[in-house]
Amino acid sequence: MNVMVFGFFDGLHSDHEEFLRAARIFGDRVSAVVLQDHVVRELKGALPANNFTARFEELQKNDRVDEVLIGDPAFGVLSAIKKHAPDIVVFGSRQHALRRDFEKNAHRLKQPPVVRTVVVQDPHL
């Protein structure tokens, strides 16, 4: 099963590690989608501490992730899901805006993935 996660991943820490470990429980391959800087700013009202390239490259070094992908240029696009067709999308329990965006637009997918939620401490994954 292919699993996809989304997040800021702004300075990987123990909550990110827990989130990625929990996502792996649902499948044998984990793809992590890193939100672009302007999307992070739209979500949280400020740019991340680390720019997109730094966040992307740091996540590429993480052995809990099989593939790191560039996030969509805007909400509602779902291009990573359309292109990579994960079996399961995992959201952190506090990723409300990302999950709402997915649920609002999932009807546009040919075969929407199963959605799972894992409890993590950091609301800014």
C-alpha cells in the first residue's frame, strides 16, 4: 500500500518522526508532500522558518520517507494525489485545514484514497 502525507516539515523534530512512523503503519511506501512557502503562509499567516528547498532537502534525508514531493501551488489542486494515486492519505490530528481541503475536493479524483488520521502533538506538520 502506498501512503501519502502532507506537511510543512519546518525543522524535523520528534513529532514529525512520530507522524511519519505512524503513517508507515498503514503501508509499505510513504510519500511526503512538502507544502510550498506561499501555501504555508496562506495556512498559518507567516512564512516557515526554513525555506522550501531546505525543508524538502531535510526530509529527503529521512529514512522514514521513500519519496519527497513538491506540494501543490494552491489549495484544491490535489495534483500530487492525482499523479501518484496513493492508496491511503494520512493526516495528523491537527491538520484540519489540509484535511478539509482534501475532503472538499476529493470528489474530483477518479478513485479517492482512504483517509486515516494519526494523533500527533505538533499542529504545524
